[in-house]
Amino acid sequence: EGKNIISRILEYSSACTPEQRRRYNYEITSGESLLLERNPAVTLMTACLRFLTDPASRINRSQIVRSYVLATGADERLAYGGDIPGGGNESLPEGWERAVESLRNSSLYSATEGMIRFFGLGENRANTAYISSFQDVVLTWSGRHSSDISAFVQWWDDEGCKSTLSQSDRQEAMRVMTVHKAKGLQSKVVIVPFAAWEFSKPGYSRSLLWITHVPAPFAPMPVVLPEMSSRLDESLFAGEARMERASDWLDGINLLYVAFTRAVDVLLVMAPQVIRTTAGVASAASLINESLAKLPDDFVATDDESVCQIQCGILPVVESEVREPWLEISRYTPVEPRGSLRLRTGGALPRDEVKMAEPGGRAYGIMMHEILSRVTTTGDIEAAVDNACVTGLMPVTGRDAAITRLRAMLSSEKVKSWFNGSASVMTEATIILPTGAARRPDRVMIDGSQVTVVDFKFGEPSPRHRQQAADYRQLLLQMGYSGVRSWLWYVEKDMIEEA
């Protein structure tokens, strides 16, 4: 029906005189006409993303050629050059494969921005709104899911291809949409041209009743699924059928309510005349006909041979609305790359395995702090290292070397008394301050009246470290402990300092 409306308006407007076109606006849009995938710039970007996942696809290469030609306004005769095996490359910019391949390890948004920049897609004014909306879709998807290109391509093929260009309320055009899509929207003038939908689903689209309270004749079955039809009125399922039919009719009436409450100034409804209704069958047309059978006095009915017009109220005077000038964007400017950010990944990236083995590095320090937090005595070393391997913090290949290294460290004459089990040990214990802030010393050992605080360090010595350890000692003294000593242990340098 929507296609029929658009086709009829386009046919009518094409036959209008120049005077009529100046006086009336025949512009018309619909959701389907604004699908993002209908724009060649968007199809070029999605085809290039597919190229990164399947470079050998001839169909995809053909799509790249065709989309590039249409998106840049080149000679349309070149659009199908990619259909020939090995052909079409002359239509594309030189080095396009290398340029697209260089985006493989970029984030999804950076990859699409790079494609816009390389192919010059933002220069064509017709692409601007579609590219901008597509980039919004990319950003939204990346934020909710991931920046994985292959996952986005799969999602786009399944669902994303239904994305449409957002329509502005200031757009001077008629909008064709379903009643469902009109929910929550309002317009000064609303036309409902086909108010005749059936409230009950016909034919093969009939619903099935889900009967869990199975009658005695069907008792062996846990559930019965009869098809909705008038025959159920004389069956064991008559009660359920009436409830289902009432539910369908209520849905139909609610849909009619939505359609009739979208207008601000003018509502025009077109419905066929219903001469005779069938028992058990209801539709929007029959309900409207029944409602108009007895009209109030403020309704005016005009009858001729083919059409009955019913009017209530007076059409408002058309007023010219003065609006602020539009902000028009004639081109899409992609973001220029300006360097990169360094991420602290904590062992999540491929080369982090190398960084974990670099003494003094942050990743190495995080790993060693986690292992030492699980070591009360030297007998806990193997279990602590195994836990680091299981959680992915340490590669399994480094297990044996780490155990040997830790045993050597903790058996040193300077520190072995801390790990021999002679004291009560708390690791990573939290001290909550009166302000609500928290401090967490690496290791606290209590042996009678003596309290020893140890903070592990894996980098270069710093005055900040000494102040931090001194603060731990002061906090424990304030908590009522006596004989508190606080130490810094620079593990890799085998240095111990008292704060």
C-alpha cells in the first residue's frame, strides 16, 4: 500500500503544470526510501569491510567497483566493469587494495573514516547525510559490542542493513509510514488512506491457540495447538477462542486509536463502505461505518454516487511558518589521524607476553604484585604462580622459570624471615580512613607486639615510595599498634629500605 501511495503521487506530480508545482509541494519520503544501504557510499564502505574478511570474493569486488563509480559520480558505464573476471581495477583509485588492507588492524570507526578519506566519499554532497548516519551506527555498535570488523559485517548483513536515515521534523515533504512506526509522533496533517485492516488474522497467518488446560479427550497431550477459526466456536476450545478473538480485536482498535491521534490540525480518513458484516469478523472499516451510522449534529455528511464525505470542524487557514535558516553541510570531513594513545592492557594483547617478562615494566609489576599477594610462606609459591597462569596473567610457558625465580627471591637472607610463617600475615589488607578513603599496604606481618609493613616495588627508587611507606607506619600507629616498622623492598634490585 505504501508503494502504491508513492507511485500515485509521483505519477500525479509528473503530470502537473509548472504553476501547480510552484504552488504545491509534492515531495514524498518513506523509511524504505531512506535505507542507508541504498546509498552507494555506504555500500562501498560495507563492501570494503567485507573485503577485509574475504578478499577473494568476486561478487564483493564487483560491488566495490559499482559503488565507487556511483558514489563519486564517475561515468556510470564503468559501474559494471567489476563483473568481468580481473576487470574493474581501472575504475578504482590506484593502490586501493593496499590502502584498505592497511586498515585491517584499525578500530572499526577508524577503518571507515580511513575509507571515506581515501576514496573521497565525503566530497559528494548527496552522500553527506548517509555517511554521517552510517558513522553514527558504527559508533553505537562499537560502544555496545566491540570494534571487531568481521562481527560488524555479520551484524550489518543480518540487522544493520535495515538502518535508515533520520528524518528531520523540518523537512518539507510528505512522509509515508505504517501506523506502528507513527507511535509517539505527531504531524499537523495526517491522512489515513486505507482504514480497512482486518482485526483477525486471515488465511495462513492465523494464530494458533496455546491450550495448556487440555480437555479430557486430549488428555494424553500436554499442550493442544488448534488453529484460530470460526469452527472453534462449536468446539471444546470455544472459551479460549473467544478470548483470543477479543484480544485480536482489542489490538485492532488500539491501532485505530494510534492512527486517529497523530494529527494536530487535520485528520483525513478514507475507508470503504461496508454494506453487510459477517458474524465473528471485524475490521477497521466496519467499526468506522458503524460509528458513523448515527452522527452528532456537528458532523456534516455529503453524499454523491460514489463517495460519502463526512466533515467535522473547519479546515484551518494555511499559515506560512517563518523558520531559522538551515545549517547545511555540503561535505563530510573525516577525522584526520593525529597520533595514537597508549593503552595499559594488563596482558590482554599479543605482545603483552613479552612485556610480562620485562623486569621493571608496569605489566611485570602488576603480575608480580598479584602473585605475591597470594604468598604467605614459600610453600604457597607454586599455587600462586598456577593461579596467575589460569587467569591469563602469566603465560604457561613461563611457569617453571617464575617459580624458580620467586624461590630464589624469597629465600634471600634479607627477606626470608618475612616468608617463614613465624608471623601472622595479611596481604593487600585495606585500611579505611575516617574520610572514607582507603589505603592498601602490600604485606602486614604481626609477631607479638612487633608489626612489620612491607611494600613491594618493581621500578626505580623514588621519594614518593618512602613517603608512602611512612604513611602506612603512621596509620598503624594511629590504629593502636606499637613497634611498627615499615620497609620498601625493591624486588628486582634486591634493595631494602626502611621508611
